[in-house]
Amino acid sequence: MSNPGIMSGVSKHLAPTAGHIGCFTSRLPARRLVTSHLARQNVARRHLRPSGSSRAKPRPSQACFKSTARPSCRGSNVSNKSSSIFGDLVGQRFLSVASRRHGSKTIVAVTMVGQASAPMQELLGENLKQADNLRLGQLENGLRYVMLPNKVPPQRFEAHLEMHAGSVDEQPNEQGIAHMVEHITFLGSKKRESLLGTGARSNAYTDFHHTVFHVHAPLINGTTDTLMLPQVLDVLAEVAFEAEFLTTRIEKERRAVMAEAQMMNTIEYRVDCQLLQYLHEENALGFRFPIGKMDQVETVSRQVLHDFWKRWYFPGNATLYLVGDFDGAAGGGGMDAAEKLIRDTFGRIPAGRLPGNGVPGALKQRQLVRPPVQHRFGCGPLQPGEQTPGVSVFRHHLLQHFMLSLFCKLPVQPQDTIAGMRAGFMARLMLSILQFRINSRYSTTACPPFISIEMDHSDSAREGCTVSTLTVTAEPKDWKQAIEVAVQEVRRLQKYGVTAGELANYKAALMRDSEHVAAQWESVPSVDTLDYCMECLALNHTFMAQEEAHVRLLEVADSVTLEEVNAIGASVLSYISHYRKEAELLEEVGHDPSQNGYALWGPTRMTSIVACIPAFMDASGQSTGGGMPMQRGASLTTSEHIDPASPPAQLADMEDPNNADIPEGAIRFNVTAEDIASALAEDSIEVEARAEVEVPEHLISAEHLDQLMAEHQPRFLPTATSISKEDIPVIPSDEPSEQIIQFKLSNGIKVNARRTLNEPKAAMLRMIAAGGRANNGEGVGPSGAGVVGVGVRTLNEAGTVGQWAREQVELFCISKLINCVLEPDEEWVFLDFHFAMREGGMQSVLELVHMFLNEPTWDEAAMERAKQIWVSHHRSLTKSLERSTADHVMEAMLGPERRFRDPTPEEIQALSLDGMCKAVMDMLHPENVEINITGDFDPLELEPLVLRYLGTVAPRSTPPVISTTSPQLVQPQTPQRVQWHLKDSDERACAYIAGQAPARWFSFGKGNPKAPVEAPIQLPRIAPPHLVAQANDVRRRHPLYPMVTLNLLTEIMNGRLFTTVRDSLGLTYDVNFEIQSFDRLGAGWFVVNVTSTPNKIQEAMDASLRVLRHMLTDKVTAREVLRARRTVLTRHETDLKVRFMRLLLPFLTMWCAYSCCLGC
């Protein structure tokens, strides 16, 4: 409903997507191979609800391993076929899986207990304990409420009202009505407008199975100093149950929804439509998408909208979630007082009733099963006439890669017993090992035959089922070899299982992970806890505190056997390994799968296969099109996706590649559905048992370190500056505020450290090196354009250090719960680590940093993979409307300057390994390196580790050579206008307005950013004018004052653009303004991005330009400044309280940059 998150300048549209390579991760083009995927199982977990706009993102959440010891068919959500399957299992010990984050999913699986001891059998039968502080209730009118105290962030709370009505509840003539009603009720609320300027943020989104209105608010109204909770609850009550449906509002939101549809009808969305169409072809999920059909939205009447609202918007069909700091939310009465407010506010809403004959009808009830659909599952005996699914093909010229998705749907098992926790643990083991094996195949050659292969097994509340997915992505020419790799690794694990060494290593890693998550349970933000709770309740899972989950897991983890883990693998993976051999496998397994090495429910089988492939490729077999979606359903929640005007069933016919013009230099990609199916069922693929891989405990020996200590004799040098705790943000917790610790080593490395308990038993380390893309060369040559970006990617592709194999470094990171990201931006190279502070976590990370600086691996094969990825990224540029438009803007602004733009294929291929090595290693000069550390560490233990591991990095005799040349923006006499056209079956349009902006440390003329910071003047309550003026002058001379002013200007400008271009004129759904500024470089740029229909884009761009120009004549008002200030402060305070550890790293970086300006 609101504007999606603003991009960070044009460069974000141009930045390649993130890929996870080796032990390092880089924001570079192409793939998503997860390396430290177990290290990512921290408290920042993502759940299944797909992203909406900024208010509907999949937010981080905790994992709680919950399952059941009994089969469950979720009522009418399970077909008669599956009911008979699970009916045979009643009375037997049946284990299903628990939530486990992988990507943005929750991994699940099923197994049986086997022959356990009597005490263990009794333990496994125990129910999981619901969190003690979770309070559930229901009003007399049927409204349910969920309350949970949470003090992160303090003095704030989340209130989400979930209406159990979404797009699957629409009739054939109502497609898009659920989303329209959401718009009208939310934006039509007069009381909602009272939240503006209070420090609260509110929004709404619509999905398949529900509509959610949500508010994030402080305890106290920033304008009136009154309690916010009564006001927020009153707003939500009016939004959902007291809507007016004014004609003016209906017409305004009709235009907004249609603009939203036009804005986001991307090729990624169309691929999502195809995946869901074939995955759920037997029910409404396959064609009843949240935004609906635009022809119906365009003509729907007020009466139809009102009837839908009246049918579904009643208290008995709603659940209110309230999570936050309740101590002061209701006048000091805590949860009891907050609960009374819920009853007083929502208890007055009349209950929904069915029609009666002259008397009040019976109370309307919420549907027992959500979403109300039936699925065809891929388990149990074959049904009469059941056929093995073939391959459904979606072909389009904007697609870049071959992408194959193999699906198997299973019933969701309520997860509420310790048996399920144990089963979930085993499933995580199996699936993590499989993903690691697949990832390790990527680095075995300079030209790997796949871009990514990902296995996922997930509960989905929005779909009402469990979906197992294998996704294979490759260049068109490599499609068959990519399928062979995927099938080979799946068959290897399905047949031979995991090894004893893999089991031991991953079991230890997962137990460390569980302990790590438990330690951070009380530091989880309210919004994440609420999302996790909502997902658990929707799936009938137990909402459990992570500390309790870890304690119970400790009781059963040692009982896990190799045979049980392999039984899970045999069952979960059989839908891939035995494609087109389902009947033979079922006959082989017989009536007792557990006696033949399978989990109790036996083999699975394919339910659908979807291939999304490009219509053309170049003569070499490489791609010629655009990008691909990152996960199934990621673009389907309203405001994040756009549905086309025609139903999904027609999407495959939108473009006939046989009738399309062949692009210059391209040939048709003619793979058929039968070609793909045959490759999946190929019998000649050989598999052998997996060999063990040694996992190093350390990357550098103590003896070698002793030699380096003796050789270099590192020492600490006195630091030129210090920073007091008054100059840094106060930690939002009970811990004492501590000063920044500073070290300067004799080799030139500088270290800044700050202890914080914001994430208990965890820490972050950021290594920065000045340079970034500003250090790129020019032209075509070994050290030419793109040398920094491609060079950093080469280090990522190598994924190792010293003499260690890549697999060993990856396993080292997994075992130590280390996640690391390596990437450049315009002026820096970053190496970020997030890690657990247990069993030598800090030492392990410093070992990696030492080896990375002293012995990085520069490999020819890694260079070739990096070049291929960048070339593929460049090919996709011309097929992406947003990225290509942004590139045109960058070209117009920068002129011949190539350092800050992506390199061309010619420039990429001309780069040499020596040229990349020199360019990157010049920036990684010890005197150019700073290390920033925040987290729960012991400062007394840090100092000797810094000296031993960072002090022994070899010094260099020559100084670093770092470019400080700022981008030279073209200054035309009149605005340049650039237009271009992208051929597409569905026309869209976007426009950019860009120009020069100041750097972050510029001066308004009131002071010098290089001058020392003056202490602020403390004014008395009644101060004379001259003293007020003096205090203002001091404040305006502060080096951060210009940056804060630009932040306020950004908020004000976005408010004006939204009010004028979006709300008043109805020309767009999305328009935003952003300033891109830098720390070291002396210039930046601003960007306005607006999307619209092709026939309105010029008008929308002109209106946006007028808003910009009117800033010179329509002066900013005091009210605008007040609202912008509250918005910026609220966002900053929330970030500081919720993400302090992450926020402190850029703060230290910024302080270091400012110190450089001071000549320190």
C-alpha cells in the first residue's frame, strides 16, 4: 500500500545480486550458493510469508523445532487419498519435522522413532511446552487475540490485525477485491491519519490466505504525550470494522491498484505465476492471485466491494496480535491493562451473524482450515489412473537462464511434540549436508555446468501444505549437465546416505547453532517474534521459547543415529531420484517402509515440474535475456508483486517464440518438455558413495604464528585520537555504556572495538579498505575497467585461503558458526563477519582475517567463473527495464567516466589475474585496513588476539595507492532527456530524474567539516536570543549537521512526491527520492524514480520534476520539518535499539572517515 523501500541511489539498480561463495559472500551477479548456511541459523531467521512492501517483508524470526508424534490431515485441506494414507498410521510412532530456516523457508521432513529405549519413548511422546508468557484469548463477539511481552525495542509495541480473508476467498467475478478492500479500508480511515507525526508507522498487505493491518508504535504519542495503545487499537477497529467505502476513496484506490499492477508486472512475477499455476493447478492457489484481474478491478462496483467486506470482515474472522513492551503501554498496568483495552475497544464491535428468519441468526465462524483448498499430495499409494507428471514449459524472450523446479506437495504436520523436535533436527542434518555437497560441485571446474542448485523442504501457511522443491538454474547450453549434477547428488544421498563424519560435524554445528539462537532469544525484535507467532498458529505448531527448545533438544540429540537420518533422506529425496519409477519403488519398499531403509510414510513422488526457459540464446549457448526470481512466491504479496490483467493460465500464451523476431546474434533455444523429462529419468547417471572431508580446527598453526611473531615483532602504537562515550550512541539495554577501544598496530592496521550485549554471545567484525570501485582502471586492458569488482568476485569464487581446499574452509566456517560477506562499493572494500562468541569464535574469525590478508587464493579457474558471472550480468542488463534505465541515467550523468559503471564483456575478458590481484591487494595494504568489532566479547581477551593474529600480517615497504578522485558529473546547460524502449509482451514504463548532490561531509558555509567538533551549548529553560543563536551556530557547525539535514530533506521530498504524484494526480503507485552520498569521494547524486503506464509516464515524470523545482518557491513548512524529524528519529531510535550491533559498524566506519578528514 505504501511506497516500497527506496533504493540506495541508481547504483543499487545496477548492483549485481548477492551470491554466497566459498567462505565469502559477495554482492555480485549470478548465483546463490550458500556456504555457511548453518552459520546463518541464528536469531535472524526468515519465515515463509513472502515479501510485500517495506511493511510486508519476510522478517527475521526465531526457529523452534516442533513437530508431532501423530499423523494429521488438517481437515478438508487433505484429500481423501491422503486421509487413507495417514489413517493406516494411527497408533504408530510418526515423526514430522520442525521449522528450520533455509533461505527464507522452514525445512521440514518426516521419520519414525525406531526402537528406542522405554525412557526415550516416553520422552519423545511429551508435548512441547508453549511459551509461558504467551496469552491467548477470545471475545464474546468471536475476535481472537494473542499477546506477548517483548522489550526489544523498549518503549514500543507491534499491533497487527489479521483478517482471515485473502484472494482465495474471492469468487470468479471478484478477483482483486480482497486487495481493493484492503486499500479502501486502510487509506479511507480518518483515525489512521491521526497516527501521522506520532512516531508510529502503519501499513497493510493482502496475501492468498489473509489481509493484515499493522502498526509499529511508541508507548507515548510524540505529539500529545498520551498513551498510544488505546489510539492504535481504536484505529485498527475503525479500519477493519467501521469502513465507509466513499466513492471518492474507491476511485482513488482503483487507480492506485491499477498503477501498482502496471509497476510490478515484471518477468520475475510472471515466472512466479507459472510456478504456482502448475504447483497448485488443482485448486485456487494456482490462479487466484492477490492483486487479481485488472479488467475486474477497473469495473467493480461499490456494492460488490462492500458485500465482500461485509461477508468476511467480522470479529469472529479476525485475530489481533499485540507484541511489545507493555509495562507502560496501558498506564502501567502491564498485560492485564492491555488486555482490558482490547476488550473495551473491540468488544463493542457487533458479532457477525448469519441471516435469520426475523430473529438474529447464528454467530458467523471463522473457517476451520485456511486456506480453504484441497491439495493433491505426493505420498502414499498410487491412485487409480494416477500418472507421473510431465514437464510444463514457460518460454519467454526476457528470461535469461534455464530454470527447472521439481515439486512434491505433502500434508503439513502440526509440530507439538519432542519427537518432532528430534525429527526436525535430523532433517536439518540431512538437508544441510545435501546442500553443502551440491555447492561443493560448483568449484570443481573453471566452467561449472550450473549457476545454482537448491533443495528446499518447507511448511507454508499461505499455501496450506508442505512443499519440497529442487530448483536447478543454468545457462541454456548447460541445462542437461546441470540436471545431471542435481540428480546425481540427490541419488547419491538417497542411496548411500550421509557419512559418519558428516553426521558428527553437522550435528556439532547444529547444536552450537541451537545454543546460539537460545542465547539471543530475549534480544529478538517484537515484529520478528510476532511474525513467528503468527506463522506457528497458522500451521498449528507450538509457539515455544528458544531456551526451552534448546534444553529439550539437548535431551534427544545424542540419540540420533545414522540410519534414521538416512531414512529421512531416502524418503524425502525419492521423488527426484526415482522419477518415472514410482510404481517400482513402491512395490520394492512394500507395506513397511521402515524395514527397507525409509521413513514410515515411505517414498515421495513428483507432483509437478515447471521449466522456465529463454526463447533465445546466443550462438555459444549463453543466455541473452533478463534475470530470474530468487524463490517461489517471493513476488506475490500485494505491493511487492503485480498480477497481469489476464489470468495466469493465459500467461504461457502471451508470447509465441516461433512468431517472435529473433534478436540479432541469437538462435532459438529449442529444448522440449520431453527432453527435460528424459534427462531427469536418465538411468546412465553413475553415483558412488561420498568420501570424507577433513575439517580443520585451525587455519594457522600455533607454531607458524610463533614464527611470525618472532619475525615481525608486532607491537601497539599510541593512537592519535580517542573518542569518549559521550560521542557515541547509548546502548539501549541495562549494560553499562563502554568506550570504543582503539588499537594501532606496527604494521599499520587500525582496530576499533566496542562491547555491546545487544546480541548475547555474538559479535560482528567489519574489515574495510579504502578504494572500492573508485580504484577501477579505465579502458580495456589487464587492469582496466571492472578490475576491482571482478577481482573481488574472483576471491569469492576461490572461497579459500592458504593451502586449504575450499570445502575445508567452508566446513571450518560452518563448524564455528561464521558467516562472512566480501563486497566492494564505490569507495570501500568490505569483509563482514557475523559469528558466535563461543569456543574460540573471535580467534577463528581473526584467523580468517589473517589468512585473507596474508595468503589469499588467486586462482585461474575462479577468475574464469567470476568473468562468466559478470558477463552474464551484463547480458541481462538490456532486458531489465529498471536496471537498463538506471544505466542510461548513470551514463548521462557520468559521461566518459567508467569507474562507477559495470564493465562491458570486452573489458571483462581483457582483465588478467595478475591485474586483478594487484588492484585488490593494493587496497588490502595493512596501512589501508581498518577493523571494526562490536559484540559480546571480553575486551581483556581481545587485545592479545589482535596482536597475535592481526599484528603478524606482513607489513609492506611501499605506501598504499588509493584513488580519491571524485566522480565528475556532467553539468549540461539544459536537462538531458534520454528515452529507450524495451520490447515486452506486457508494456511497463519507468523514469529517472537525477543530478548532482553534495558529499556526506560537505559544509553549509557555517563551518569547516575538518575542524574539531565543538561541545554543544546547554541552554537554560529561558535563554536570551543571542545565546540561542550562538547554540544554533555551534549545532550547525557540527560535521554531521549537513547529513542529518539531507536526511530530513529526503523525507520531506518523498512526502511531497507521494502526496502530489501518487495520491492527488493518481499518475503512479511508486515514486521516491533518494540522495546517494559518499564518505571519501567529494560528490554524489540524487535520484527520483517514478513508474507508471507507458501513456502516463511522461506526465508522471513532469509532475515529479515540478515537485522538485517547487522546493525553491514552496518553502518547507515547520509542520513538514516536525514530521520528518519524528520519522527520522523514530527510525534511527528503532534501528539503534533493534540492530545496534550492526548499526555500530558503519558508525565506527563513519567516525574513521571523519578522523581521516581531521588529519588523524
